[in-house]
Amino acid sequence: MGALKRLDAEHGELKSMRTAPAQLRRGVAAAMLDHLIAEGLARGYRRLSLETGNNAPFAPARALYARAGFVECGPFADYTDASFSRYYTLALDPDV
């Protein structure tokens, strides 16, 4: 499961991404992430951002986002800096 939220005409947010336990480590999350990035491009977004957990259970998700080219950033949209969260962004337009 994955969701994409419009923040403005050029910026989208990746929301919940979950993989069924029986499908872990089978490439499902990478395929979903690729699909959401493609959908962001189709919507005309120039940037995608996300918030994820900072603790150990979220390490695989953070590695997935890094492999896809997401880089750490500060809080965006209505988020405030919290010790539990990490924020990432991906420029879809090379001029961003």
C-alpha cells in the first residue's frame, strides 16, 4: 500500500507505505516506490518529500528511500521537527 498527497502544484508527499509481512524482502516496496515516483512525475510534481521514523524499525525504509535518491531535509508542510522523525526529499526536476 502506498499513498501520494498533493502539497501544492509542484510538491507531493509520500504518505503511508506498507508491505504485507509475507511479501517483505521481495521487492514490493521498491516497486511501489517506483510507481509513486512515476505518478508524481505524471502529476507534474517537481519534488516529492516524506516523513519517516528515526528509530531502528524504520532503518529498512530509510535505506530504500536513500537507494531511490531521496536525501535528508528539514521538516516540510505542517511538520515540526521531532526527535522521532526524519524527513527526506527527492527532486523530480533537475532544476529544483
